[in-house]
Amino acid sequence: MSDIVKHDPDCLFCKIVSGEIPSSKVYEDEVCYAFKDIDPQAPVHFLVIPKEHIQSCAAVDGSNSAVVGHIFEVIAKLAAELDLGDGFRVVSNVGRQAGQSVPHLHFHVLSGRDMTWPPG
Ligand code: 5GP
Ligand code: ZN
């Protein structure tokens, strides 16, 4: 059972996928889209999102988990192409308390500086 809407006309990232809102593209295929974060938190900071509207990691189920697997393949490929071998971080905030500000599943990819743990 799934409540996925393929395209939500009120969703910021759906508008980025459709081109209604411009973005700086890093990568695109039929399943996902990667673009630079508008407010970078590291020298390298881009977002990888599914083209279909999935609200967050909490909405991943058997109907869409292949999309998430594909996104992680893309992240590995981009990390190699962009020479992020010294290290990178993949983050997906889920819900208000974790700091999710856009309710369309996205994976932050951050690199190019030393990072601390735990995150804030
Ligand atoms: P969250 O806070 O949900 O984990 O991450 C949302 C991210 O989207 C933030 O890092 C924010 O800077 C980024 N963002 C918000 N609006 C836009 C936009 O219009 N364009 C781009 N490229 N990034 C955005
Ligand atoms: Zn969306």
C-alpha cells in the first residue's frame, strides 16, 4: 500500500525536477536528479532526489525501494567521478525534529572539508 503521488504540483523539488524552478544540475537519468544545494554547507554539497514524489525515508517501502537503491548507485558513481575519495557524507533528514525542510526525499552529499561527529 502506498500513498505516493508521482508529481506533487505544490512541491518545491517536484518543481525543480520539472524545470519550473531552475537548478544547477549535477546529474540526471530517468529515475533521479542531482543538483547543487542553494545554501552549500561544504565545498561540495549537492542533493540527489527521486524524480517521483516520495515524502522522505519514512515513506520508502517495497513499491519504491529500488529507486533508493538506484540513487545510492548514482552517489557512488558521482563520488568516483568527482574524486571524493578522501571522504564524503550522505545525509537524509526525516521529519521536523531532524531538520527536514523540504518534504520530498533527498540525499545530501557533502565533501571537501573535515567533518565532525555527532552532527548537530
Ligand atoms: P533539508 O533541510 O530538508 O534536509 O534539506 C533541504 C535542502 O534544500 C537545504 O539544504 C536547502 O539549502 C536546499 N534548498 C532549499 N530550496 C532550494 C532551492 O530552491 N534550490 C536548491 N538548489 N536547493 C534548495
Ligand atoms: Zn515532490
